[in-house]
Amino acid sequence: MGAILDATPRDRRLILTNASGSPLTTHRASEGLLQWRDKAGLTPEALGYDLRLQDARNTAATRLLNAGLWLAEIAAHMGWSVRHAAAIIEHYARVSPDESDAVLVKLALAKGCAA
């Protein structure tokens, strides 16, 4: 993906397209992800939970917090309200035990600064 983004002209607004060159719809992106997930053997039956396209955004928000961004910065970047960003990050921090302590500390600091 990095190579594709690097090769894409800066003035081009459309990056992900379908086979005919039209904008990739949310539905088709989700369907494609499900197909790749299943081919990789990462089915809900194998994992015990379901992977969805929106999980990538939610995980990205948690990783941005881990990288040191403030809650308000993450919310602006993701197009969310600060309240929604906090709820997403709190949820994903709870289900990611290896990151949860550090993330929750940063989240508490960010909430104090964003208020």
C-alpha cells in the first residue's frame, strides 16, 4: 500500500478503485476484506471472533494514541467526536491486553487535556 500511495500523484483524490476504475464502495471493500480474511484462515470459527473492515480504523485509533497523539488529534484525524474516539479507544484497549495499561494511562491524560 505504501508503494501505491508513493506512486499516486498528490492531486489525485481517488486511490482505491474497483476493477472498472470506479470508486471502491464501502460494501465492496468489506466484501473483499472478508474474502481475504477467509483465504488466510482467519475466519470467525478459527479465531473465536469476527474481523471487520471497521476494526482497522478502530485499531488505527488505538495505535495513534500509543504513538503519543492526543485524543483530540485522533478524533480530528479520524473524523470522530472526541467522545466517540474515547469510547473506541477504551474498548480496543480493553481487548488488547498487551497494550491496555499504557493506552489507558494515555487516554486518561488525553481526557484531562481535552476537557
